[in-house]
Amino acid sequence: MSDYKNKKIYLAGHNGMVGSAILNELKKQGYKNLLYKSFSELDLRKQNDVEQFFELNKPEIVIIAAAKVGGILANDTYRAEFLYDNLMIETNLIHASYLNNIEKIVFLGSSCIYPKLAPQPLKEEYLLSDYLEFTNEPYAIAKIAGIKLCENYYRQYGCNFISAMPTNLYGPNDNFNLETSHVLPALLRKFHEAKIQKKESVTIWGTGKPMREFLFVEDLAEAIVFMMTDITAKDIYNNGISHLNVGSGKDLSIVDLAKLIAKVTGFSGKIIYDSSKPDGTPRKLLDVSRINSLGWKYKTELIDGIRTTYNWFLKNKL
């Protein structure tokens, strides 16, 4: 690990929830030679700009946390943008890393890459075994392309490029916009506002039956630094898989999640489920046995992470 402390590390996407958590974790662990740029300084969708940035700054390690992200509504509404933007970001970064002899890439994907009806829990080898969930298909296809880019730059050129596949994430710096956010932060805001406005009920999309797994973003950040320092491309690809799952290995229904969030926020009204709205994938639970066997495991229990996230929301979003 000490060998990495003096490497120049470029973190793409440092302003987002995931990127900011990774940046904090790197600093906490004593990494100082860090490189990052905001969107206004560097548009990762533009190939020439990205290649000039690499040539000028000469990073040695690249962590790709930059992506266009959102919940079911955003994914299904902005389908072209989710596909185009994510394809361009990852393609430009991975190819520029190859051209500039980058020592290591850790690319972040998403658990939506797996088929809609894949067996549970989701093993890494289930990738591309069946059709995807329609609502987030464009985003999933883009992320699959990023995984395959990393894998095949290794297979053709020997590049030490690897991919992490996180489960549903939440935590400080999350997106709490009700139109574009994921389920957990959206529910936190909904229940908080219902409590403040003294509403009698909160309505939630879908039946509440889907099962979801959640990982506190600070736990993911630890996993990414661990993968950067302790896991090589050979550890992954020589085992016949293309990425590593990163999650808690535990899930719960949206009904139980809603009850948990109601408890944390102090909302005591009725919870109504609108079954006319889409549920999305019935269940998404990651098999995390591989990364556990390599030495990483989650730390933060869901109730504790929700409390931390709600406290951050109260201080920063109101």
C-alpha cells in the first residue's frame, strides 16, 4: 500500500456523492498527490480535452467515479443522455489511460448491469446472461461497455484496469431531488417534508414489494481504495469474471425501507403504495463473497447509515 501513497491519483467525478466519499477516504488514509477537476474545468465527454488533460497532468492511477446517474424516473426519461454521456465519459477516460500508460484504473459500474430476472443473489458471472430491466437499460448498457473496455484492454494490452460493481448507494452528498434521485434519498426527503407539513400520508411509487440492497457510500469508498491498492487485474480476469461486486450482501423490501425511514425521520402517518407506477427490478442482491474473500467487508449497518445521511440532509439541504 505504501507504494501508492506517492502516486499521482486522478479521481474523475470528485464532486458527486461517490467521488466526494472516495476523495475524503483517500485524504483520510494519507494520500496527498491527488488530481481532480470539476465539470466546468474539464468536460469528460470531449475526447480531445480528456487526452490533452492526461498528456499535461500525467496521472499514474485513475479512479472513474464520474457518471450521469439518477433513479427510475430519470433513467426512463433521459434515455439518450444516460447512454451517450456515460459511454463518452468512460470511453475517453479508459482509452486516454491506455494511451498514457496509466498503471491502474478502478472503474465504478452499477448493479443494474445484471439481467432483470437473474438468479439471486447476483453473482459476477450472471452478466449478459439475459435481458435487462427496460427502465434503466441505457445506463446499464453504458456501464457494461465500461466494464468490457477495462477487461479487454487487459486481455489485449495487459493493462491493469479493473471494475467495481456497487449495489445501491446512499449517504452524505446524495441527490435529494424527488424527480431525479434514487429511492432511499427520495424517501428521506418525502418523509421529512410530510412530517414538517403534518401530512397524514406519504405515497410511494410501486407496490413496495421489490427487494433492495443498500451500501453506505463511505463503505464503498474504503472498498475502492482497497481495490486500488490490493487487487490486480489478474485477481479478477484469471478467475473468469469481468468485475467485482461491492455491497453489504443484505437486502430488504421497499415496504421495510419506508418503515425504517419513517422511524428515522419521525413521520407517524400512513404509507400508501401506488401500484400503477413501475416497480423496476423485483430484486437486486449482490453476491459479495469474492471481494469478502479478498479482504474487504462492509461496516455500516443500514439504520446507522440512514441516521447519518438524514443528519447531513438536515444540515445541508434545508
